[in-house]
Amino acid sequence: MTAASRDELLRRRGELIARSRQLRAEWGQQAQGLRPTLAVADRARAGLQWLIDNPQWPIGAVVVLVVLRPRRVFRVAGLAWSGYGVYRRVRRVLNVPRSG
């Protein structure tokens, strides 16, 4: 490799690094509008992780509801089961493969 081609490569590398810094800064400014949405998503993810780490609380809440309002719980469960059946039939008609 000649000195001239090496110098050209180093110059080009410097230009690309500077352009990369500039684009990164611009993207950072443009992404500021996403900050509130991403914050909500982070809180939702943290809440879901808390539920996964502490399953006794949602299970306990369901047990309390079943004890205090069994008809309402079973009615909602029946509606959910019916909705799942409709979902399965629609998926079968549309021939959508199962994920997972």
C-alpha cells in the first residue's frame, strides 16, 4: 500500500467518523419526541416484570374476586373463553399460522 492510498484511507475514515457523529447527534435530537412513549413502555415492562417476579399478588387478587364475586368472575371467564373460541375460528378461516 502506498503512502498516498494510506493517507486517502485515513482521510476517508476521518470523514466517515465525523459524519457518523453528526448523524448520531441529529438522530438523538429527532428521537426526543419518542421519549415519553418509550418511558411508558419502560414502565409497562417493569410492571410486567414485577408481576412475573411476584405472582402471588395477581393470583391472590383473583382468589379474592372469586370468593367475593364468584358469579361476576365466572361470567367474565365465560366471555373470555367464548372470545378465545371466536379468535380460533377466525384464525382457522383466515388460515393464519400459530406463532410460537
